[in-house]
Amino acid sequence: MIDTNRPDMTPDLLIHKLQNEIHAHSLNLSSTSSRSAYRQSKLEYVNTILNDALMLSQVRIKLPQKLSRLPILKNTKVQRILLKVYNFLFKEQRAINLGIIQAVRENINLNQQLADQTINLENYFQGLNASIDDRLTNLDDRLTNLDDRLTNLDDRLTNLDDRLTNLDDRCKDIETHLSQEFTSLASHLSAAERTIQFIEKNHSDRLRYLQTDLAQQKQLTTLLLKEQHGLLNPEIYSTPETSFLHSTWDIQSLQGDRQIDSFYSAFEDKFRGNRSLIRERLQIYLPFLKESDIHQSGDEILDIGSGRGEWLELLRDEGYQGRGLDINQAMIQQCKEIGLSIVEGDALTYLKSLPDNTLGGITGFHIVEHLPFESLIQLMIETYRVVRPNGLIIFETPNPRNVIVGSCTFYTDPTHKNPIPPEVLQFMVNYSGFEKSQILLLNPSQDIPVLENSAIADRFNELFYGCMDYAVIGTKG
């Protein structure tokens, strides 16, 4: 408690003491209700002090009790005089104290208002904190629930990923199995297709051979019947086209010739190549025909040793007049079956039966290597005689510059005589009278050459992997 009877109590000391007590007691408060009760009790205490201070600031009507003990103050007049002097001396102090008291009261009122506002704010913030706590608790519960759901979803996704991985593995296994099955099936289908093609080709070849044999047997039968009835005589073969048949044949030798014809027809199907391949190769000669005037003149082109008729068929499709000449009855029959013009006869005999300058051109593909040297020279001479001026000749034959051809594949055909070097055949053409001639190298080897950049490798490739055929093309001046 503050002693209100102390004359040494100044307003500053009083205010300081009040502030210290209020601060010391306010530090120990922990709740709004206790602080409010404590503040109320202290306000009452402060108001009591201020009331006491207010009384002290009033004009005194008696001297302080301590002064009244002096003997001199026993006199009433002296007391009144001293009282007046005392009141006069402390007049300004009383005014100051009164102002301080009023200021303190105003300060207390302001503090009361601030305290009320603080309490209201505390109440508001307590409610807000409670609401925030509730909302945070709710949010935490929702987050916990969401975390549980995410955990569940993660487990489900993990399970789904495992199932997808398992499914992918199964798909890969199925794909591998199907690929193996497809590969096996494709292999079986390819084998079956090759078997079918082989059977079809074998059947087609055998059918063609049978048809050829049947045609030859029919011709032999006809000759037998004619001989039996005395119809076989030299006058029948007096025409130029059939005069080469005039000989002392007997039936047995004729039958042997027909067997050789059948063999050679099958031999060409095996080793020469199919018709489409040969026809494609022969197209290289069409530009030489177009450069000549054979198409405009409409002159006939004679193909010696026409075989299966690939060149005759190509000439017909390109609008040229072609005639074939061969001694193989089987191949003649094949050409006639597809509507080609062909006659049976020996080349020299047939050429000698023709007038001079009557043909637009003469061709012979793989025929000159079958002839003896003397017959080949005669063939060139007769060719020059029957071909008209500006006429064209083409002779194709294996190329002996290719060592493999000259030493091996040339002799695959047992009817070949000797390989003819390109320069030799060209010399024969020029010697017979053809002024313009050229060598055309054909059909490069399909084998893989030596892949080395050197002069030796180039020379080796030229000799062993060079063109397998060549042709001599000549023009009559």
C-alpha cells in the first residue's frame, strides 16, 4: 500500500510506483478472466490512491499532525497564520497535483477503454483461433483421409502396373509365339510353293515333251504310211523350202534324229533360261532395228536357229516381218503353236535357195558356235549375198574372253564346236563384205567380283567376271 500521509510523496514518485505495481501484477496473469478481475481490483486501488491524492491537493484546513506537536503551535492564531502560509507556499503544488490527478484519471479511462478493446480483440482472436483450430483439425482430418485414399490409389496403381506388366509379358510371349508360328508357317508355305512350282514346271515340261514326242511320232507314222504305199519319192521335196529333206534317210535314222530334237528342246529349257528372260535380253537389239529402214521397207528378217521363237515373237510384237529357220522339229512345233512363221531346213541350203538382196536382215542367236569353220565361212558369204543394201545382220555367241565361259560353260552344250573370239567373228563379217560392224558385249556375270581397287583386281574381274556373251552387228553398204 502507498502511504498517503507521507509529505515527501511527489506526483512523479506516485505515478512511477503505480506503474511498477501495475506492471508487476500484470506479468503474472495468464487468462483473460483473471486479468480482468485483477485489473478491476487494481483500478479500485488506484482510484483510492487518486482520491487520497485529490484530498491532499485541496486547501488544508489544519496543519499536518506532526507540525501540531510543536509547542509554538499550541496557539490558535499561530496555527491559522502558519496554515495560511503553508497553503500559500503549496498553492502551485496543489494545482500541479490536481492536474496530474486529472491526467492520471484520463489515462486510466483510456487504459480502461484500451483494455476493453483488448479484451474484445482477445475474445475475437480466441474465437477466431478456435475456428481456425477447428478448420485446421477438419483440414487435417481431410488430409489424413486424402492421404489414406492416395495410399489406397497408389496401391491400386501398383497392382494395376503389376497386372499391366504381366499382361505385357504375356503379349510379348504371344507375339514371340505367333512370330515363330508365322515364320514356321511362311517357311512351310514357301516350301509348299516351291514344291507346287516344281510340280507345275515338271508337269509342264513333261507335257511339252509328250506333245513334242507325239508330234514326232505322228510325222514318223505319216512317213511310214507313205513309204508303205510307195508315196515317198524325190518329187515331194522339190521345193526350196523342203529340198534339204532330199536324202537317203531310212526310218530308223529319222527316228533317231527326232529323239535328239526332243532331247535338245528339254536341254534348252533347262540351261538356256525361260522365255521371258530370253525375251528381255533380246530387247537390247531393238534400237539397232529402229535405226535401220527395215520397218519402213517391210522387208523380212530371217532368224536362223530360231529355237523356241523368243526373237520371232518380239519382232512380231514390234511390227516387223520375221521368219524362223530351224531343223529341230520339237522347237518348230512350239513356234507354230504360238502362231509364228517358221520353216524347217538347213541354214546353208535354205540361204542358197534365196535370190540376191531379198532380205532386210538376218539374225542368229547362239548358232555360229554350232557350225564347223568351213560352214561358218559359207554362212557369212551367203548372208551377205541375200541381204539387201543397208540390211542388218546380228550374230550372238558366248564370249570366250570370260575365262569361265571359254573354259567351262561353253562346253555345257554338247553340240557346241569351238568358241569364237569377238575379233575373229567380226573379221569374218567384214571379210564377207559387210563394211560397218561393231562388237556388243552382253550379259555381265552375276557373281560377286573381287572388291579391290587395283589393276590386278580389275584385270582379274574382267577375265573371270566379264560379259558372258557378245554380238557382232553388221550393216551392208
